[in-house]
Amino acid sequence: MNSKFLCCILAAMIPTTFLSCSKQEESDRSAPVIKTVGRIVAAKPEGGLYDIGYTLTDNISGASVKPDVRLFNFSCPADWCGDFGVDDTAGKIIFSVKQNTSETSRITSVTVKYGDSEAMFSISQAGTGENPEALSNMKFDIKYDIDGPNVKMTVTPEYDDVRYYIAYSRKSEVDSYGDRIQSVIKANVEKFLTGEINVLVNYGGYTFDQALDQYVGKGVRTVSMSLNGESDFVGWCCAVNSQAKVISDVVLKEFRTGKIPPSDNILQLEMTEVNCDRVKYSVKTSNNDQWASIVVPAEEVEGKDTEQIRAMFNAYEDVTAYLHFGDWSGTAGNLEPGQDYCILTFGYSWGALTTSVIKEFITTPLIEDGESEFSLTIGKVTHCRAVCDIKPTLKTKLYYADILYPGETVESAINDIGSQIEWMSQNGYGDKVSLLRRIGFRGEESFSKTGLEGGTEYRFLVLPVDETTGNFESAIFISDAFTTPYPAQSEAYISIDHPKWFSGDEYAIAFPEDGYGAEGYAMMPVTVQKHGNVADYWYCVYGADLTDTAKFTDEALIGYLTGFTYTDENGNEQTYEADGIKNEPYEVLACDYGKTLTLVSVAYDDNDNWGPVIREKLFFTHDGDSPISEFNPVSSAYRISSKPEWK
């Protein structure tokens, strides 16, 4: 190649290259560079207005450039900070940060653009776990919807993402603590939550957070309560952190429950027997409304009106021990000989007396002196149960009754009974006299013994008690021998009608009070019909196919349905609680979708003979759901019962 020609080409290129560089430099000077003064802004949990400095300089000379606020652009992925702007005179980017009501800190990035130049900085905000004072005055708006004894308490918290605990107390209890109520509630909440959470974590397989969420919640919440009518209460709530500690003041609001409507239940009390330390009586009713009956010293009710009796009864620690539905007969014990008492009987619902009060005054007799004779007559006998009618000549004589098993002598039976009573008296069950007064009998008694074997000979045994020592007297009374029949197959059974099922999700919405926990299940209402001489019956839906009678025998299913006792590996007797629902004609059963299930039922007759075990295979799909508008229970007694898995 000619070297002169090459030099000419290079000479021609040089001016072109210099010209191109000059145009690029001019372009750089027209695009200022933005930088932030610092890389992170630390915001407090309560939020507010914050700023960060910035510089805008020429890329070549480094000289400051006067900003045009119209050229700023901001982008941030978080919704808890915004309102970005520029204070061009102070050289600052300004923005707002919302309050952080969560327990943990949070961080986000912000991109700042000015023309073609951009810079980034971060915003870090502490959480209330690091600064719980931010929630110490958290507000809760509490509203009540009251219908008689039924109360719906709706709580709207100031912050939606904070856990809080809801409860209520009697107003009298709150008032009794005075100025200490805040500290008392906080301490009790933390103690309660800690104990419950430990149980769920240690024995239920829950994590701490999962266990905590069983008792607290976030956002707007509504809880339903059924309380005593015409009574004063206080609803309250408080914020709780992830360690189950109360982090806010307790917000309290009073309410009073409504009036309970009266009942038209007609109660009739009939006396059976008044003895020296107990009274037997019965109550007949005209409907199934709830009622109560209690025996008290006569002096406690003398001159008291209905409202005073109501207050006295409601002050009992456990009024449920005295509540009944329908006809009832029984014994009230622990009375003193030769004392005046009053049997109070009245309709009762949620703390209110719904009928007039029946007062029956009695006087217990003194204990008779002398020795008593006893006649023992064998009553009804089945393959597993026998009744002995016992009649003493002295009505007030205390005695103990039992049965003689095959191969057992009178002497060995008395020794065994004495040993058991001695052991109980030495292990917190009371002295022998008080113990025998609780488990023994006075007056006429139809004594029943269960757990017998068919085709076996037995005799009943009565042992009079010396109430000065707690020992058995020398006289012993024994019945004639009797033999139990062998069990037989009964024709008693139940049929269960269940033509439809409903979506548990829809059920929970349609029946918010009764439908809690129905979500995700197929809700199957059932109606039971009895056939033959049915005495009792049980039924249950199991989470498995149990229709193979060779693999799942009737005997095994009866045991699981009705419950049984067994001896564990340590030789201790344990009780397996019945899976079955007993004698409930109307239920709503919660059943799994997409899984083969079995509805199992059994009944026995009044001779204690089992009928056939009825098994029905079930399978639920969402396509088969009936509209919830078609749920028309024939009885308000419908309630949800969940099914157990097969063992």
C-alpha cells in the first residue's frame, strides 16, 4: 500500500474524531447527575414526615445545577410511604411514612430520577415490637347488638394488623378491682394465654404463633355470647404482641343484657320420700323449657321475694348442676337430721326466673334408734343388669348394697368392700362415716347393678352401717340367688334420614352463631326414626369405609360407638369415651368432601339386647350441595357434630 495515501486517510479522520468528542461532551453537560446525601432514612414506628438531602451537579465541572422540580420522578414499591416531593431551596427530598403497627421492622427502596440520571435510597421503619409505646394508647371501637341474653360484640381496632384479645367480665367483678383493673386484666390475660399456648405447643403440635392465633385476632371481629339476662357486664379488649404480652391499655365498655321472656312451662313437684339426710322427689313438666330445682335451709328463703331468690341462685358457683329439661326424678343429699329445708323449683333461663317459684317446705326426721330388718326382692333381670328392691323396717337406717359375684363368699366380699372404703377414706374421700353416707342408702331403694354376664348366678348383699364408727354391723342380709339370661339378638334399630347436604361455607355465613367451624365441610342434617322396642341408640359418621363386616365386626363398632373400659400398659383402668351421638333425633353432621365415609348406628332394647349395627357408605361432592336456602330444620335442636377418624 502507498504510505502517502495512508497518511492522507489518517489526516482526514482526525478532525472527524475530535468533532464527534466535542458533541458528546456538550451532551454530558446537559444531563446533571443526581445523588442522595446518605443511603438510608430511619423512620420511627409512629411514622410522619421525613426527608433526605440530595445534590444535582454538572457531570464534567462538578458545579451545582439549579433543579427544575418538574424533572423529578419517584418510584417506590411500598404502600406505607409516599407523598414524595422536593424542597429545592433546602436541597431535600421530602416524603411521608405511615405508622407501622406491625411488630417487626420493615424496609423499602426509593428510586429518584432527574432527567436521565437516577439515584436510590432506602427507608427503614422500626416495628412496635421494638417500640411498643406506639400502641400503648391504641383505640378500639366496641359496639353491641343485644337480643335478650344473646349479645354480639363487634370490635373495630384502630390498626388492622395488630393482634388483640376480646373478653367480657361481670360489671360487679370489674368494679371490685377499682383502679387496679388495668393491671389485673393484663396480668390475667398474659397468664391465661401463656398456659393455653403451652398446652397446644407441647401436646397439640402447634407452633407458638399458631397457638396464639387460636385466642387472638386482627381487624374487625364479632364475637357472640349468651349470658344471664337483665345483668350488667363489661366487654373489653387489648392489643397483644407475638410473645403473648399485652402492649396496650385495656379498653372497656359496659352493656346490659335484655329481658328474658317468661316460660309457659307448668311445673309439678311430687314428693317421694323425706329421710334424715336426703330427700327424693320428682318434677313433671308441660314442655321442654329449662328449669331449676335446689334444696336449701328454710331460713335462707323465709320472706324472700322472687328477685332475691334469683340473686341467691345466680350467686352459686355452678348453677348448671341444678338445671333440667323435661320430667325428672332424683335425690338431694347432704342434709342434716331434724332440720327444716325448702325445695325451690322454678323455670330458669340465662339467669332469669321464667316461671313462678314453687316452695315446698320439709323437715328431715331424726335418725331412728335400734336395728333394722331388710327384705330383698329381685326385680328386672337382663343378661347384663339386675335390680333388687330393698325395704328396711327402719326408714332412716344407713346401709350399703352390692352384689355377690360367682365364686365370691360373703366374707371375702365384705373384706373387699371394707378394704376399698378404707383406702378411699385414707386418700381424700372423707372419713368412713361421711363416705358411706354419700355412697350408701336409706329407706326403700331399687338398687341396680350393671356389667353382669349372661347365664350366671348372682345374689344381692345388704350391709347395715354403724354411723358412730363407720363399720358394718354384724347383721348381713342376702337375697335369693338368680340367674341372668343369655343375650339375644334384638329387632330394635334406628333409621337415619339425610336427603340433602349443604356447603359448610354457606352454612357458616347463613348461621354465623351456630355455623362456626363449618367451613370446608359438607353439612348433613339428619333425622332419626326409632323402630322396635328401642331404649337407647347411638350413631356416628366415621372417616373410613367400615362396610366390611369381617374386618370391622359389629362387636368392635358397638364398643367404639358406645364407649368401653380397658386396662392400659400400666395396669390402670381407662375409659374410652363414646364416639356415638346418643339419643339425639336431630343433628347436623360435619363431613369431609371427596372421601369415603360410613354412617354407623346401633340401638338396644329395654332388655339390654343389641339390635343390628347399620352401616351406610357416604361420599360428598360440592356438585351435590343443595342451596342453603333449602335448609329447613324440623327442630331448633339441630347442632353441629364433627366426625372422628377411624382408629
